[in-house]
Amino acid sequence: MTMLLGSIVFHLQRIFMQLTLLALTQSARQILKGFKSSNGKRRVRSGYWTSTLIILGSSLLYSESAPDNIQVKFNRPARPFLLISKSELALAQHKIKTQPWAQRALKKLQDEADAIASDPLFFPNSEGGWNHHYVSPKTGALLEFNAKSPHHHLDPSTGEYLTGKKYDNAWNVTSMYRTADQMEKLSAAWVLTKEKKYIETIKAVFMDLARKYPNYRLHDKSMRFQPRVEPMGNHAPTGGFAFAQSINECSTFSSLAFSYDTLAGSDYLCEEEQRMMEKNIWQPLQAYLRRLMRLHPSGGNWWVWHSTGAIVIGVLMGDSELVDLGLNTERCGLAPHLFKHDYINQDGFTAELSPHYHRYAKRAFIPLAHALRRVGIDFHKIDRFKRIFDVP
């Protein structure tokens, strides 16, 4: 399934937008002006169906203000609240009733969700390596995975199977990306149809993740692990637990936050199960993100993704202190990074001056802006922020 070239579309990007060629043909500016953005997708990455709901549901105005410090004070809304509001859902449902393109979109979404529910992916038993390794060193072809033979990775251009931990670890990363993508589609399908099999599959995946995530060890892309007997300290400052890079940990769990909020706000998760999931997944991530904001490793788009993780997961958990760190930490927090230190320049281009990294940063801006808007902080009214979506 092809991903939209622009950005990650406010974590509802996926529900209808792919379906209409709108996301592919409209400029990012037009999409954003309707509170509709488009999500960039690496192979199968999250953010596509999520933004579509938003696309159907809202519109925004903009102003010229660009603060480098933003006041954070909120109480977490009752769950579910992240993926779509009641008014947005009503508008989406109206479009499904009245617009043929929305009906086709829902049908396509349900077909994909049905296939996922019949055979879902789960997070792997061990940590992910570096996904760039999931290619043939001879041909450069992307490898193919077969669940029935999980340690043999096919080069489709030659028919040769490659084996070894390097490829196993790289596949782990790919499987985590794809699992998060599946959760997003199932969440969108559940929100629109309330079919039990969708939410039950989401629950099964999160229950499984809650058992596995505590066993993942902090590591870097060379698979150097932090010894369990030592405190975290400054080991692998750009590493992660599930992933080998902090940017991947932040991007994937920012996506999963929307699906988890959908599950936690349903009637299919009891209080004990919710406590277990938050203790085993989200609370460790809160501590991890505080560490990232303290160490502020690397820079550029890394800081954007670190801030996104802190903001989205802070909003999910009602952790205003973590959101404040993501927004206002000097130099690496989102507001000073974007506005005071000009990560977004006057033309709307990001500081790397690379089309690829410009698009990569866009994918972070959509879920973080969507999450902030749910607690009353509206980045879409900041002209400098809007400009990143105006660049062709």
C-alpha cells in the first residue's frame, strides 16, 4: 500500500484519505488548511489511515505568532480522545453516508482490517536492529520474510535465502513498523464500525506487547546492550529498547499511542489490564523520554522526533511535565528548536536542506500537533509551523 508523500497526517490520516486520491493530489498546504494532512510512509509506516479521520473532520485558522516557550497546563480528557473527537466522528460518518468516495474508502479500510484481524502481526520476542540491514548486500534488493521460516530471508531478485542475526534483527524492526501500521488501521476501522473483531485484535497485540516490552534491553544499532545490572546512565544515548535508534522508538510508539488510547477508552480493557499495560509499556517510555530530553543527543530531525515522543506520550498519559519537556527544553525542545533556533527557516524548509529529511520531519509534526490540539495547544495557528507544509 502506497504512502502519501507529504507527512504523517494528524494521526487519523488513514481513515479516508488514501482512499480518495485527494491526499496524493492535493498539496500539503491544501491538506493542512482543512486540518487534513498527508502522511509519509516508509514501506508500511503508521499515520496513513489515522489522518484521514481528521481530514474529514476539521478546519483551522493561522496567525503569525511563533513563541519559543509555550505554557503547558492541561487535564487529560476522558478516553478515548486522541484519534478523533465526537464532532469529527459525526462529520466522518455523515460523509460516509453521503459521499461515494467515503463509502469506497471505508470499504477499502474494512477489507484491509478484516485481513489483519484474521492474521495479525505481533511485536517480536527480541529487540530490533538496524532496518537498513534488511537488504541483500549483493543486489541491494529488499528482503522478504516468511513467518513459516523466520530465520531465512529471501532475496526475491535471485531466489537466495540469507541467514544470520543481522537479518533477523533487521526484520524485527520491519515487523514492529508493520504491527504499528496494522494497529492504526484497526483503530480507524473500530472507530467507524464498532466491529468487535477489530478491537479484540488490538487488545491481543497490546497484551502481547506488555509481556515483551519489559524484556527489551537498551541498545544501539551495533546491538551493544546495556548490562541489566547497571543503571541506564548514558549508555546508547541515541539507542532504544525495542528499536536500535531513539527516533524509531519515538515514531513507532507515538503512533501506537493513538491506538492504545482507542483501546483504553473502549469497554474491552478492564482496569487491571490497563494498569498492566501502562506499567509495562507507557511508564517505562515516559522515563526513557525524560532521559532523551535530558541528554538531547544528536540534533536536527532527531530532536523533532524526541520532542514528538515526549509530547504525544505525555498527552496520552496526562503527563504535563513530559509535554513541557518536549515543548520547552532549552535548545532541543520543540518550540526553541523550531522557532528560536530556526529549524524551520523563513521559506518553510527544515535546516537539513534535504527534501528527504524535510518530509521526515513533517511526519513527526502531524501527530504531535494533533495530540497538542487535543489539550488546547494549537500549533496550526502558528504561521512558521504552517510554512513547513507550504513547501512544494
